[in-house]
Amino acid sequence: MAAEIGQPFERSFIFLYALSYVFLLICLLSAFYLGIVKLQAFGSIYLAMLTLGLVFMRGIEPEKQLLTGLILGVPSLFLISALFTAIAQQWQIMGVLTITEWSTEAAARNPLTLKLGDLALSLGITPQLLLSLMMNIPGPIAEETFFRIALYHLLKPTMGERYSLIAQAIIFGLFHYYAYSASLWGLLSATTAGIALGLIYQKTQSECSICLSHIIYNVFTIMVGQAT
């Protein structure tokens, strides 16, 4: 009899998985209401990725080395990103919180502006940024579910652990290259990140740790991009 494809998922990952469906639904409804075509496309792709992951779930189990996975995952993603972008650009991290003079027009453009007398505290969170941050709950979870979990387990019976790990990372890099119009450096960076996250998943068997690592990295880079 052929070996069963897939394995049990962590309880914490199941919670993130369900939460991602809620956030994805909100983002998709907002995208269709606001007519944001790109968000509609990515939301539909992520919905397919999330749904496919259910095929590879074989029960629920307690958390496995969640902290170890986070300790390995988060620094790895930042180191890989720094390595592949150090030559191309210089990162300048600025604070998101800014103080401006109060104006009704500025407050209308930025709903999360707080009036304090004649001044306003602008949190720098526009509706577009808020949608981007919300999308970075289902986005990373969908990608980790599809590439690191579903695709890896699908390929492993025929390709073995080593080559299935490399294959999912290459496809992950190609996805970022075409979907996000990335450069060659972006492709190589995403591929390397896919290998790193795949190795961490192999070592810890923790779905939640690679998802949280991916989310933390993405949210940080969005906030940095907003601030610069």
C-alpha cells in the first residue's frame, strides 16, 4: 500500500490557519468593494493555496519546538534579506509615528490620526497600509501551507527529503519572481529563504513557527517601507 501523504498539524497552526481565512475574507471583500484588482488576484491565489493545504492534514497534534523554530526562522529571514539587498540599496529605518499640525483634510486621508489640541499624532496607518498588514496574516500562512507543507509532502515520496526541499524552494522563488515582479536578486533571495524555512520545518516539524517567522518578517518590511 502506498504511503499516506501528509501529517498532523499543530493546534496553534490550525488556529492561525482559521484566522487567516477570516482575514482573507475581509481583504477580498474590501478588494472587490474598492475595486483593487491586484488584491483580488492575490487574495484568490492565497485562497486556493490555503484550501489545498487541507488535503495534507492528517489530524491535530501538540506544538513541536515552536520557540526553536522562531529563534531560527526570524533571524534567518532578516539575514538572507540583508545579504541579497546590501549591495543594491541601503536600508534607512525611520519611526512610523510623526507629529504634524492638525488639519481636517489630513485626518480624512489618514483615519488613524489623533487630535491633541492644535497638534495631531499621525500613526502613519492609512487604509491601504492597514489592508496590506491584514493581508500579511493569510499571505505568509498560505505560502507556507502550499510550499513548505503541501508541495514538500507531495514531492517527498518520489523525490526524497533533500530534493523535495530544493524543489519547493525554487518554485517558491519563481512564484515571487513572477507574482511580485522581483529582480534576479529577489528570486535568489526568495529561493534561499525557501530553503532556510524548509530546513527549519524539517528540523522542528513546526508549521506554526515558519508561519510566524514569515509574518514577522513581512510586517516589519512593510512598516519599514512605509516609513522610508
